[in-house]
Amino acid sequence: MKKYQKFLSILLAVVMVAAIFAGCAGQNDAPAAPAEATPQAPAQEPAQAPAEDPDDDVQLIDPADLRIFVEHFSNSVEVALQWRYGAMRAGEELGIHVSVNGAEDATAERNIAIIEQAIAQQYHGIASIALVSDAYGPVYNMAADLGIPVVTYHMDAPYSRRVAYFGPDQESYTRAAARFVANEIGMTGKVITLQGTPSDTETMIIDVFVEEMAAYAPDVEVVVRINDTVDPAASFERITAALTAHPDTVGFFSSTSRGGSDVVTVAESMGITPTSIVTMDLVSFNVELLREGRITGIVDQGALMTGYLAVMALYELLTMGELVSFHEGRNYLPDLIVTADTLYQFEDQLAGAAALAN
């Protein structure tokens, strides 16, 4: 308990820093970086009312007996190691049992089956990434019916009976990214966007980027919207076609983690050097490109922190009967675009996540 009380005191201080920078991101042209390397805690936002009251009765569990299951979307993508790292770190700090797993093929159907298995195994609490909000809602509600609280992270299912969400506000960080790119290219020129899949979330992100760019920098033109870059060969082909048609493109924004790397590969082969390339996720290949100056920004979706916060919230709920350091509904992380100058703040956490692969 002393360890947890120490955590709470640290968390309160971090919340103050996160709230300050969440406010600054909305006031400045480019989002501010955090003052120190402490993982970002959630900036509190009003919760979106779910279809049913999530305040289900929860049976208190002795921490010595507590078992929490964390579904982390996939065992085969690098960013999942960061979610796993955060969840396992929280379990170690609290001295509780935390299991982490995800489907090899990262499909909603397979992950829902994994959550159903966790329910059958009578885990006391579940943390999950709602890859498809409507599809995951029923399994979250099933857990709630059985007295198993669910919190979501990274992607939300707000109309289910999940208790809380921890992660990015996609619309907010996308607007910050549009302003970041606009400033880097001098508020004028051609921009190309990429999305990995035709999912509703990624389509929304690109729509918001285009909308914000038109409002913030009307002299910037989004000339091509490249869709479905999951297959590398198709991605290279589409980027090549876009740059052949618009060789004077100065900016790129990708709503998927591999987009920036694909742009670098194709643009360098064509002898083109865009001014601004912004992509998603602090994964190893993006971090290396950022260090080398071949991309200019990485949108941090909080992968190193959200699994950690989800476990901490379930611990509070299951051992205290309520959320103490957090609140029901959406707990948003501040908008952060990591640059070469601010990357050092994340090095220790990235090293910890990478160690899980060894």
C-alpha cells in the first residue's frame, strides 16, 4: 500500500503537468512537448454518456488475489510491446497478477474470442482495445453483467458499459498534427496523406486533418489521399504514383505507423526530399528515422502509458470500489508530436518495451 500511495503522489504531480500541456497544445501553433520525461498522465475530459450506466456494482478483491487481463490487439506488431510493457510495469509496481495477450492476426473477431476466454477464466477485471467499437460493445456488456469491470485504452467503445477509457483524442491530435505540418512547410505548398486501412477511425483522422489544414493554412493543398497501405508493395506503388503526379509535394501525414517509413523509401528513391513527414507511433523504425532527420515528427498515441493507466484504474476500482486518481468515461492524454529534439524524453520507456522482445 505504501508503494501505491507513493504512486498516487507522483501521479497527481504528473496530472498537473499533463493538464498544462494539454491546454498549451490548443493555444500554440505547434503542440508543446512535456517538461520532463515522466510518462504522460491523462488530461481529464468530460465523459461521453454511454448507452447504459457503467457504474455497476464491483466486488472488492484482496490485492493478493487480484487477477487482471489485458487484451493488447496483437502479438505480432511492435506497438503491442509498448502496451504490454505499460501493463506489466503497472502489475509489477502494484504487486498483482497481470496477464497480457492478443490475437496473432489482430482481427476483431479473434480478439473478442480472447476476451470471452478471459471472462470464462473469471479474471476480476479486463482492459481492452476496442478495435471496432460496435463489435466489442456486446462482450464488454457481457463482462459487466458478470461483475467484471472493463476499461478500454487506445481505442474506445463509449456506448458500451465500459467504465473508463485511457488514450488519445484522435480528433484533437490530428488537428495538432495538421498545424504542425503547416508550420513546418511555411503555411503553403502541397501535402499528401496516407491511411493504412479503410477503417472508420483512420478515415475520420484524415478527414479531420484535411478540414483543419483548410481552416488553419488555406494556402496548403492536400493533393492526394492515399488509402489502404497495409500491403507494402501496394503502398510503394501508390506513393510513387502520387509523387510522380506531384513531385513538388512538401508535406506528408500518415494515420498509420508505417506510412512515414514508406514515404521515405519511395521519396529517397525518386530524389525527392519533403520538408515535413509526420507519422504515427514511437516504434523502432520511426524512432530511427526521426533520429536520422528523415522524418520530422511522430504523433505519440500514448502506447507506452495507456496499458499502464488501464491496469492502475482497474486496481483502484477492484480494491477500493471506485476510481480515485481517474474518472469514469474518457481520460484523454495530451496531444504530443515527438521531434528529434524531444525524443530523449522517451528513451528509457522505449528501451523497456524493446527488452520484452528479447
